[in-house]
Amino acid sequence: MLTYLIFLPLLTAVILCFVPRNYAFLMRLASLAATGVTMLLALAVFLRFDSAPLGPSSAYKFEQQLNWIRSLGISYHVGVDGVNVGLVLMGAIVAFAATCCAWEIRNREKEFYILLLIMTGGILCAFASLDLFLFYFAHELALVPTFIMIGVWGRGVDKNLATFQITLYLSIGALVALAGLIALYLRAGAQSFDLVTLTQYAAVHPMAVRDQNFIFPLLLVGFGILISLWPFHTWAPLGYGSAPTPTAMLHAGVLKKFGLYGLIRIALPLLPHAAQAWAGTIAWLCLGNIVYCGFVAMRQRDLNWLIGYSSVAHMGFIFLGIASLNIIGVTGAVLVMIAHGFLAALTFGLAGYLQHTTGTSDMDKMGGLLRRLPFLGGALLLALFAGCGLPGFANFAGEVTVFFGAWKQFPLITVLAVWAALVIGAVYMLRAIRSLLHGPVPERCAQTVEDSWPLRKLPYVLLLVPLLVFGVYPRLLTDKIWPGAETVLASVHPSEQPSPMPAVTPKSTPIHRAEAKP
Amino acid sequence: MSPVGPHHYLIVSGLLFSLGLLGVIMRRNLLVIYMCLELMLNAANLALVALSHFNGKLDGQIMVFFIITVAAAEVAVGLALIVALYRKRQTAHVEDLTSLKF
Amino acid sequence: MEDHFIENLGWVALLLPLLSAVAITLGGPFGARRAAAKISIGAVALSFVASLILFLYLHLTGQPALAETSFPWLIIGKYGELNNLQFNLGLQLDTLSLVMMLVVTGVGLLIHIYSQGYLAGDPGYSRYFACLSLFTFSMLGIVLADNFLMMFIFWELVGISSYLLIGFWYHKPAAADACKKAFITNRIGDFGFLLGILLVWSVLGSVGFASLKLEAAHPNHFGPVATIAGLLIFCGAMGKSAQFPLHVWLPDAMEGPTPVSALIHAATMVAAGVYMLCRVYFLLSFPGSQALEIIGWIGGFTALLAALIAVQQNDIKRILAYSTLSQLGYMVMAVGSHGPTAAMYHLTTHAFFKALLFLGAGAVIHAMHHEQDIWQMGGLRKKLPVTFWTFLTGTLALCGVPFFSGFYSKDSILAQALKNGSYGLFIIGVLVAALTTFYMARLALVVFWGSARSSAAEHPHEAPGVMLWPLRILAVPSVIGGLLFIEATFEHFFAGGHGEAGTITWAEQLLEPLNASPAAALSGIFAIMVGGAFAGALYWKAASDPLPLRLGWFARAMRNRFYFDELYERVLIPATHELWSRIAQAIDRWIIGGLAVRGASGATEFAGRALRLVQSGSLQTYAFLLVAGVAAVIYCLLAR
Amino acid sequence: MQDYLFYIFSALTLLCGALIILSRNPINSAMFLVLSIASMAGLFVLLHAFFLAAVQVLVYAGAVMVLFLFVIMLLDLKVEQRRRINAFGAVTGLLAVGVIVWVMVTTMLGTSLPAVTEVLRHEGGTEPLGTLLFHQYVLPFEILSVLLLVAMVGAILLSKKDLK
């Protein structure tokens, strides 16, 4: 099932290569169909996850393994557990929405759709992969089209600089991460890139602490650059500001999560000692994202930059969750990852639309758009609310969970993070609302009218719905995530130490009091 | 004086090579530089032939054969280049040819 | 079966307004837009009925609380293990929440009806009712929440619906700024609230009120952090109930439509902070906690400050807004002097008469064609009789004139302060009572007596019936609110169900303050007389405000709200966030973007430029370098 | 006898090599190159590489030299007027060459080469060489012909008058 999911977009991309470039409409249709079916498949995987049988390695479902490069122990190995099933769904939905938003591309459609489909396939493959090499390969497959897309179809005057910067930054990040992965492969001694094999092997023969402490920073820096961990974040706002809308949606929403996913999936179970040793550092670094980038976001006057910085800031919560190294934190981190995927795609999609209609992304030049664009304005309003962590959106559930997870480990950092989440986030998000949607309508926006074509609205609805659904009832995700998180963390806390705080006395807190009637 | 052995030939070859090198570095006339290159090639030939002789294998000489052929081709192309260059720049001196400078 | 019905009734009451909001928003194309008001009113009316049934059921069966119904909203980890986290959504149906629910839905219902008239013809008519329904839903959520997290969720939702309603006329820059300010100020309070929740959770291991109560009942390790936790939680109330120093948003919030001001910024939402303090009173009053004392003083200070400011405001709604602030301070002061009963009592009566006042003010504004300056009004007594009489009722109740509802609740607070031995707070309370009478008398005298000071005031038109009936209805509890045994009900609740309820008669109730604490009652009455006398002397038929002349700079300071907004906008915010964001931006641009990133690229480029010098173009140099390289390679390979 | 011949030929080769560098006139340089190559052919003969000696003389002294001389005359190169001593060139050149020589000498002294006389002497005549060339090395040989063709085309193309 996962294989269909992954190869459907890739195959479509191959087929599109042979379609003459005049049939742009056909290509659009084919891309929409491919990503749409992929999305439905992902939804099916998500819904059937609970009832699906476990795969051969008894930790993952929908598992599939084929040998690829036998001599190096590389295989095509895909499967999902609680941690990534939501991410696969998120990736598929965002991919479909991004394809819907690709209408603004008016030149060289053929190449664009091919690249978009390759990206989609790479994204899904990377999330589903259970093999380090496959993970990396798929990540690159998804990453490289971004550079091309920004370079060719980018917006704005800084497009070339942005292409340069993002290419260099992310290539370096990917290289460092690759070095880390290879070092991991060599030092683990399992002669395999397979995650399941490696985990089982590491459980019996744990890696030397020295090796772990060497490899972990490599992975941290490599993945950190990919995720725009402070202080490697400056590529993100510029890159997103210049990227074409679908690319920004896919990259900010989904691609950026790979580094985090890699940390959770690879670094935590395989390098448990180093993870504990470095957790404090990560927590302090994430403050750089949360607080510092929040402050920077407050000063942005360009919508794309604001969203870019705010998305960098949100990454910090995920880091904080990972650094807390307990089930609550990691579950919260995954939750924020999923929520932020939808959110980032939504905001970039809307910002792209706004830029397209009004011809500017400067917030000072816009205003009162809620009146001109009731639907899009409303969607943007909701998106920005979600961005400042309003309950009812999945972001809130995730962030609160992260805070609860991190509180015991890092009280001071959590205090600052809460401040940033509640106050700084609100300040810049409301500033955006104030200057974009509220206030009088300036002349340049007076003629702006909303597109009545429903397909234009579909992607935004599609992204808002999961945000709301998972926000109102986060158990849809958390019930799947936390067993996965527990497995991931199994090697970090081999035996549960007694808590420093006396445990809660369970007698006083029955869960369902509905039965206990007088 | 010991009987002439491979060492002797190699030393001669090495000296000849060095002479050629010296010429390449010191002289400014492109043609002379080219001649010195030929000299260096010949030095190599000598070493190859000598070792082939003392090792009792003919493969070294085959190599030399090839080198001579390549050298001939090289001379043809190289001289054509020099002629073309001269037509364009009216000079055959290396210090006038600084278009490689950034 | 019956039990299930009763339990689920709480959910019905909670979810009906949400349903209405969703229906109005999504059902636009299907005609819901026009029917928005009816849907919304229907929902809140049904909620009111449900609350009433629940209250009566509880009252008649004599239970302290209905069984909670809850379901897990978020579960992480196995139950009972370390690192497990569980949040429930559950309803706490006890006297406290049900009375509050009655207030919210009851006052809400009237204001919904009133809005139908007030906003008739506004282009955002349906949006307004959707937001109002959303607000009712969120407010009921706070009231019914049985744990901290659920309360926080609805706390935020209330904040956002308030944001939407203040910014209802978002094209007006003032409104757009006001809603932003309100939300951010609230968020600062919520910051403390969330930290308080985290702290309580980490120490006591739960967020549910019931389990926390059990935990707090026996001595434990909560003691050392009790003060700080209490204060952090109070931060939430500080934001929502606009206590000093987070009081600045409430007056600005008057940019919203007047019914919104009545419902949200007078009767219900701002009272949520007080309600929350009462709800978690067992944590605040934890032995060894100093939190209550500080809370009391903050409340007292807010009450005094706001009352002083109110004296010199000229916008009819702003006067009421500062009066609200002052009364909220009163309630918080009551909580701080160990009197949640008094606080809730005053909250309830205040909801009635302050909603009444705001609606009356709305009617006046409506009559004056959206003129809000009281010095443009005058002599409206004859032209707007219904408005006048109801407004007067509200004023008298607010001042605490004997036998009006405000008298009883205010007296209850003063008595509590005396009983608790907080004489400082008692004096502040009396002072505020005098000031309240003063500014309310000023307002009433200027608006309704004297002569018309503008052309609009000469030809006002009385509001339609749909707006007047809510006024008439609200006037009733404003008068008789003191006779409804509200205090006894709450006393019964806070005593943990041990007190005697409903044993006094109506007549006893009528004179209860004088019996219970004659000193408090008499000083309260004295304060009213003093305040009223001064106001009467100064403002009886005054054409302009004589006070600035007499008080000079002090009056100016009062008029300018003691410069708190200026302090925040020019000093505090620039010194904290603006400064930091500038620094961060500079670091980002110059140090990270410049030094690190450009530095790295610059170093590469510099190296390139330096190496460019080697590219002399001289063949021989190349040859030399080549030879040197070859020599090095040979050396490495062979001669080593 | 052969030893003496070796010394004579090698001395002649080196001397002419030195003179190539030292003489000012390119024509003189070319002439010394011919001489140097011819004496090297003598060394080849001493090494029993008769065929190669013949080819050396034919190709270098015959073809290559003629080409050089043609070019010199075509370009009408004059004698260098002043010998501007390129100090940098001289120093670096000598330095580089010195290093190379030193490296080579130390290398040669450090390695033991095969003993001289025991090895079977192959006559470097035409026949064994041809056999080897057309059996074992036939493919490189054919490729070489392509190379020559390419070189010819290239040379012609480059020497065309209207070079763009």
C-alpha cells in the first residue's frame, strides 16, 4: 500500500516526461489526479492503521522490504508506525493542496509538474522509509527539485540569491547529515542501513559512548541546517519568500520536517547516550528559534518573511519536545510537526495567493482585505490564529503537550518558550492580521476580488479541516503517536527510574467518573 | 669505472629531463619551450628504452613507439596553435600571453 | 435514564451555541445568514432553559454537585506510569457553575435579543451573531470546565471571541487596534496562567479540580510553591478581569458594539477571572500561601485606580468601562480577603446591573446617533423615559443604595474585609464606594438632567421595543437581586455543603447587612451619601465639568488614565519587546546573516581573490608550480 | 668499447640539450635539438633498439624538425635582442629542477634495479617489435591512428587563414 503511495506520483512524473508540452491542462489534471489518489491512499492507510496487522519486524505496519544494494545492506524498506503514519497523511494532503495551488505557474508547466510529482514521491518515500540510505536518498529526491523550482519559477528580486543560499545551505546540511549517517553505519557494526536491524543490533551491542558523542552532533548540525535550527536558520525566510507557492508549501510544510523526523527516528533510538548528553544543548538552541526568531518575526514587514520566521520559530517547539526526551515531549513534537505541516502549507498558500492578487507581499501596502476577500481573509485569519497557538487548532494541542513534556526537564526554558508562544506569537500574528485584514482598504487593493472558482478554495479548506479536526480531538493522532514514541525512547530510558517527584496517587483520579454516580 | 648499467642511462635521462624542464621554465620563446618539451619526452623515451633493455622485455619499446607517435601529433597540433596564436597576437613570447590572468 | 438526561443536559447547554455558530458560518448560502439572529437566540435560550432545569434539579435534589461526565481529550502514556499525561474534557455541574451559567445564558439571552435591534442593518449582522454564539460557547466552557486545561482552552477561546467582537468593525483603525491590544494583554495574563497550570501539574500531578482538591486536602509538598503557583494562576485572572497592571485593554475594548461591551466586557467574560479564582479558591487559600493577600491588594488598588480614572472620563462607555474595572477590583479584593462568597455574590448582581447600564448606554448612544460624549447630551430624562428609569435603576444598584441589589453584595464585600481584618482594604472599599457614587451620579446628572447641550440631544428617538424589553427585564434582578438568597447559596457551596441554606426569611434577608455587620453597612451608606452629595453639588445643571478647575493636574492625570497607556506604549513595550526585536533583527541581519553567513561566503571569496593573484597568466609560473607539485607528489610516493 | 660509446653519446646529448636552452636564436636551438636527438638515437642503438633508433631519427630529425624550422621561418622569428634575465624564472626554474633532480637521484640510489647481464637480451629489431605491436598492442595501435587523424584535422583547421 505504501509502495503504491510512493510510486504513484513518481510514475506519473515519468509518464508526464513523454507528454508533449502543449498539453499543459492535461498535465495539471494528471498531477491533480495522481496526488489526489495518493492523498486518498494515505487517508486509507491512516484510517486502517489501528486494525492493520503488524509487519515482519513486529513494530511497523504496512511493511515491505526488497533488497536494493545487498553488499552494503541497503534495502527498499518501508513501513509505518504511530510516529510517521500521521506524517505520511500530512505529506500527502499538503502535496495535493500544493498541486492545487500550482495554477499560478504559467510557464514551463511540464517541468514544474514533473518536479512537483518527484518531490511528492520523495517526501512520502522518506517518511515511510525504514532504511537510512533510502531515507536519505528520498530526502534528496525531494530536496533537489526545490532548488530548481526556486531558481526557475521563483518570485521576487532576490530569487537568485535565494536559490544560491538555499542550495548551498541545504546541500551542506545534507552532506553533514550524510557523513553522520555513514559514520553511524560504520560504527554501528551491523553491516546494514536497515533501521530495524540497526535498532535490534544496537539494543544488544550498544555503540561506544565516544562514537555516539561524535556522531550525534554531526546528525544534529546536518539535520539542524535542514530544519533551520538556530543559528542556521537564515536561509528559510529568504528561500520561502522567493519560492513559488507550491514549493514553499511543500518545503516549509513537509520537507523541513525530515530533519526532525530523522532525529526522532534515527538519533534517539540509535544514539541514546548522546541524545541525553546533548538534550540540554538542543533545548537552549531551540530558544534561539522560539524566542529570538519570534522577536525577529515581529519586525518583518513582508508577509512571506513574517511567515518564514514564524515557521522557523515553530520549529523550536518541536526541538524542545525532542529535547525533553520523554513520551510527552516527543509525542507533542510529532503533533506539532503534523500541525505545523498543515499550518505552514496553509499560510504559504494563502500568502502566495495574496501576493498573486495584490501584486505585493508588503504588509504596509495592504489592508482591510477581510472585506474584499471574505473567504481567503477568513482562512488567513484562522491560519494566523492557529499560528499563535489558539485552542481548537492542532498546534495548540501539540504545543501544550510539548510544554507539559519539557516542564520537568527544563523549567526555565519552558517559561521562555511559553512566553514566546503566547505573547510574542500573538504579537506578530496579530500585527499581520491588523495590517492585512483589518483597517481601511487602500487604493491598490480596492479592486481586488475573490476568485469564485471552488477549486481555488479547495486546498485551503483541505488544509484547514485537518488542523481543526486534530485540534478538536487530538487523540486521533496522539493515540497512534505515543506508543511509537515509547518505542523510540525505549533505549533512551532503558529502565524507568522512579520519579524525582512523588508519583500521583492514582486512587484519587479515576478516569471515567461518569460511571461513579451517587 | 663500473660497466654501464641501468643507473647510468637513468641518470642521463634524468639530467636530460631536467634540462628540458629548465628550458620550459626559463625560456620565453614559445617555440623553444616547445622544443624543450620534446626534449623532456625524449628523456622519458630514453629511460623507457633503457629499462626495457635491461629487463629483457619489449613492452617498453612499444611504449616509446607510441610516445613518438603521440609526440609527432602533438607537435603538429601545437605548432598549428602557435601559428594561429602568432597570427592573432603577433608574438611568440609567453610574457605577452597573459589572457589566462583573471 | 433520567440521570443520563440530566448529565447530558450540561453538554447540550454547552454545545448548542457552538452549533449555532457553526450553522451560521457554514450555512450562509442556505439562508442561515438572514436567520442568524434567530438561530443564535434560539441556541442561547435553549441553553438557558437547560441551565435552569439543571439548577432546579440540583436544588431540589439537594446534591452538592451532579456527577461529572468526562471523556479523555488527550492521553499520552499508560495511566499511572511516570510521564503520563491525560487531559479530560468534563463538566463540573455544581452550584457555583450553575449559577454562573444562569447568569451567562440569562444575561446573554437578553443581550442577544437587544443586539437584534441594535445591529439591524449592519453588513456584518450574521458574523456578529456567529461570534456572539462562539463567545457564549466559550464562556460556558470556562464555567463548566472541570479541569485546568479545559478551562485554559476555553479561556483562550473566550479571548479570541472577544477579539473578534471588539474588532467587529475592523475597518475602523481604532477598533482594529483595540482588539489587538485586548488580545495581547490577555495573552500576557494567560502566560502566567499556563505556567501556573504547569506548576500545579508538576507538583500535584493532575489538572482536574476534583483530584486537585483531594490532593490539596492533606498536607503535602505543595506548600513551598503555593504562593507562586497561586499568583501565576491569578495572572490569568489579571488578564481576563483586567486587573492592574493588565487593566489597559478593557477601556479600549469599548470600541466594540455596545451590546458586546455589555455582555463580554461588563457582565460575563471579565468576570471569568473572578469566577476562576473562586473555582480554584482551595489552591489559593492553601495553608502557608501568601497569594490571597497580594491578590487582595491588587484588587483594591485596581478598584481605587479605576474609580479615580472614571471620575474624569467623558465618554459614556468609558465611564462604564472604568466602573467595571473598579467593580472587578472589588470582587478580586473580596477573593483576596478570603471571601469568595462575597465575590461571587457581587459578580452575580454586578452582571445584572452592569449589563443593564451598558444596554442603557447603548440605547442612549443609539438615540444620540452614535454620539458618546456625555457633555453633548443632557436633559434626556423626558425624551427617553424607559431608558432613563432603567438606567437609573442600574445606577442606584451600582452605587449600592440600600435595598437595591448592589447594596447587599457590596456590603457583603466590605463586611468580609472587616471580618478578615484587612482594614486597609476596607478603607479602600469605602473610598471606592464613595467614588462610585460620585462618578455615577455625575454621569446620570449630566446625561439625563440639565438641558440639551447639542442638537442631537434635543431630538433623540427612543429605541425600539426589542431593545427596551431587555432593559426592563434586567432592571428587575438589579433591584431585587439582593433578595434571591444568592449569598446563602454560595456560602453553602464554599462551606463545602455544611452550611445552612435557605433558613432565613425574606424580611431577614432585606435587612441582613445591618444585622450581620452594621459597621460595614453604615460606612457603605455613608460613602454613598458623601459621594452623591459632592456629585449633586458639582454637577446639578452644570454646563461643563467644573472639576478640572478645582483639581488641576490631578484631574488631568485622571483624565489621562494616569498615563498608564503612555507608560506601556512609550516605555514598557519599547523597552522590552521592541528593543529585543530590534536587537534580534540586528543580530539576525548583521551577525548571523552578515558575519556568519556572509562572512563564510566572504572568506571563501577572499580566499579566491587572494589565490587569483597567483594566476599571473605567466606560463612559466604555472610550469614552476606544476613542477613543484610533481616534485611533492614524487617525494611523497617514492623518496619517503 | 660500448661503455665509451655510451659516455660519448650521452655527453653529446646532454651538451646539445644544454645548448638548446642557451642559444639565442631559435634556429640554433632547433639544430641542437636535432643533434641531441640524433645522439640519443645512438644511445638507442647501444641499447639494441635499432628500430626505434631509426624511427627516432626519421620522425624527429626528419619530420618534427622540418616542421619546427618551417614554423620558425613562417613566423620570421628574430634572434632575441637582449637576453632579459628573468630572475624569477631562473631562480624558480633552477630551484624546481634542483628539487626534481634531487628527488630523482635519491630515488634512484634508493632502489635496486635488475641485474644487468643475466637477462635474456631481446634484439630490438623490427620483427619482434612488429609481432608484439600487431598482436598484443593492436588496439592501442589502431586508436593511435585515429589520434593521428584527429591531430591532422586539428592542425589543418587551426592553420586555416580565417581563424575565428
